[in-house]
Amino acid sequence: MPTFDIIGFDADDTLWHNERMYAAAEANFIDLVANYYDRQSISDRLFETETRNMRTLGYGVKAFTLSMIETAIYLSSGKISASEIGQIVQSGKDILESPVDLFPHVAETIPLLAKSHPLMLITKGDLLDQESKLIRSGLMEYFKYVEIISDKNTASYRKIFNRYSIDPDHFLMVGNSVRSDILPVLELGGHAVHIPFEITWAHEVAEAPADDHPGYYTLKNMGELPGLLLSLSEKN
């Protein structure tokens, strides 16, 4: 088995909770707009709007908030009030200002691994939001490299590998999204650890690789990662 020169980590819903806040904000949004339209259509239309807006707005809280406002205006035929739009804006601000809630075992595992490996944070979304969360998480000092990018796909990982002269065979990515954290890295010949989260954003849904796929591993939580690395090193 190869030794890993760099270990990469996803941020949202891998190091800290994120999707629960979005889910709560969306539930409140549906409650608000249900005064104008049926609930399932609201959810479907919001998903369509987010998908369409990704090309111009990207990912993150601000894009999500603008998509909610656009959806509310459309479904209410412009009848949504300024006060109600204000509530939608506030829900976005609440996500941005919420405390950073680390997953179990993250607080002790990241400092431990930073002693033996260079760590890289690779996440997508709004630059200011992700930087703020990283600072507030208390983990910033343990990451040698930080990459906040517009999307996580084969092309973006290839650019990162080229920028840092990373051999994919000596790179390990850890994340909760099969689509963004696992499949692109495996396609480039790297290694990936999937730590599933109970909620998966619809845009991130993808079929996982077979359990015996070379370089692919699944763990229940971050606390199991040091043990996996040890077992892999013992196979060298």
C-alpha cells in the first residue's frame, strides 16, 4: 500500500455539521411559502432553482438564500411581502452566524494526524463563509493547505494535484459526499475514505463504488481514521 504524502479533508458534514442547518432553513422556508403554494411543489421548485443557479451563483449560503427568494417570488406570483422576504434573508444570516459544531472525534483526530501528515482542506462554497467556519472551528492551525473552490470534480482535483505536485497514488481524500469527495479522486488514481452522513443534499447523491474498489474505504466516523492509516501502513 502507498504511503500518503497529503491527506485531504472535506469540511461541511465531514468535519462539522452543515446540512442540518440547511434542512432546517428549507423547512422554515416551505412553511412560509405554503401560504401561497403546496408544500411538495415548493420543495421541487427550490431544487430546480438551486440547480439552475449553480452555474452563476455557485454553492453556499448566499446562493441558497437567493434561490429561496427567487422561488418565493415565483410561486407567490410576486405577492410575497417584504417582511416575508426579510425572514428568508434572516434564515440565511442565521446559518452564516451559527456556531461551528464539530462531529465526534474530529477535535482529537485532526491534531493527531497533523503530527504525521500534511493536511489539506478542500471544500466548495462561498470563500468568506468557509474561511469563517474554519477559523471558528479551531482547526485552522492544523491544515497546511486550504483550497476553497467553486466545485469539486475531476478537473478541479487535477488542478490541485498539479499545483502542489501531488502524486494521486500518494493522496488520500476524506469526505461525506460520494459525488464530490470520492469519485473524482478515485478516477484520478487517488485514494478516498467515505464517512457517510445521515442527510445527503440531493445535488450530492451518487452511487458509491463497490466495497472492493481499489483505494476506496468506508468508515463510520472520524475516530476510525487513524486505525485505518495504521493498518494500511502495516501492509507496506
